[in-house]
Amino acid sequence: MPVDPNGPPAWQKTADAGRRLTLMGMNNADVWLVVPLYNEASVIGGVVRESRSVFPQVVCVDDGSSDESAATAERSGAVVVRHPVNLGQGAALQTGFDYALSDPGMRYVVTFDADGQHQVSDVEAMLTRIRRGDVQVVFGSRFLDRSGQASAAGVLKKLVLRSAVAYTNLTTGTRLTDAHNGLRVLDRSVVARVQITQNRMAHASELVSQIGAMRIDGRAVAIAEEPVHILYTDYSRAKGQSLWNAVNILAELIWR
């Protein structure tokens, strides 16, 4: 039988990889971590390696990086999908969702940041929660973290984020404590129905709004929150994320 020089299509490769993980007895073969990636070459290698020690299937969506982010992620074991230009985190998440859906064995998608602030142990706890089967989405919440480390975010950032949460709850009909945390676990049935159109920071509220309005088999999507511990590192602070991301979120919510 002649061999196709181009090999099997991407979805077939993904499905075969998932089956191999299952046959090898590896846990979490039904989970894909989706990581939006933009100019994080100095940290993404460690993020991918640590994540893959527990969750072997990681797809990084390189959103037009001008550094070695994509190559570093690939060398570290992630699947890399590239945007030729920077489109924004919302667009990167949607591309990652579409890729994960190409794996018939995928049951859950985890949205995970590239900068080292999210922790694998939190993802494990969130997956334990969703695997009970009574919810379809688990949001991570910084404001449920009882370790006292939430204060590391700074008083002003917390004030801005809480304002954004209040606005999101008011406009979407949801009741969340931290609607703009990038750490989430979504069931396949939810991922298949999400269509993110807000490419920038407002995508988080759009995602919550779509989930809040979603019906699956005639029922509203069940949502839970789990406490997560965000690591505010010197690296993330040096990038100016700690406050300005929160301000951008609030501004885009009001003026979108």
C-alpha cells in the first residue's frame, strides 16, 4: 500500500497521540492545556515542562511573538499553533479550543497562562471538582484563596478587579468572585459551543456571558469556583501586568 508522504491529518495525529497516552496508562489523557503565548521566551519552557509532568497534552497558541517563544515551547514538548500576527488573547484561546476539539478523546480543556503565575496543583484540584460530573465549568478564584497570598496582587489591583467582577456579574447574570482569572476548566460540551469574538481583555467577560446563557440538553450550564493561588513573580511585575491588565479589563468592559 502506498504511503502518503504528507502523513495523516492533524486531527488524526492528535487522536492517535491521545490513544497512545491512554494505552500507556498515563493520567489526564483526556485533558488539553490551552496556553496563549506572546513573547514569553524566558519562561515558557519551564511552564510547559512543569505542566507536562502532570498534563502531557499542551497546546501553545503563539500569537505573533517576536521572540523565540514558539520554538522554546516546541522544544519543551508542547504542540505549537501559530498566528502570523498578534490578534489578542481571546483569539488565541479560540484557536486553542478549536485545536483541542480536533482530538475526539478530549473531555476537558484547561486555559492556562504562559507567564508562570498559574500552578499545576490548582489545575489538579479543579479537575477533581469537574470530574464529579455535576458541573461543566470550574473557574479559578484568587479571592477564595485563604493562604493570605492574594494580598500580593496589591490593594489597587484587587479594587479594580473586584469592580470588573461586579460589572460582569451585573451584565451576565452570573455570580462569580473572580470572573477575570485566566485559569479555568471547561467540559468538552461547553468548549464546542463557545465562540470568542472579543480578542483582547474583554474576552473573559464574553466567555462568562456565553457560558451564563448556554443551555445543554435544555439545562443551564452548571458552574463552580475553586480557590487558586496566583504567583506574582518579579518577572510578571516587571512586565507591568499586575495593575495595567486589571485596568485594561475594566476599560474594555465599559467601552466595548
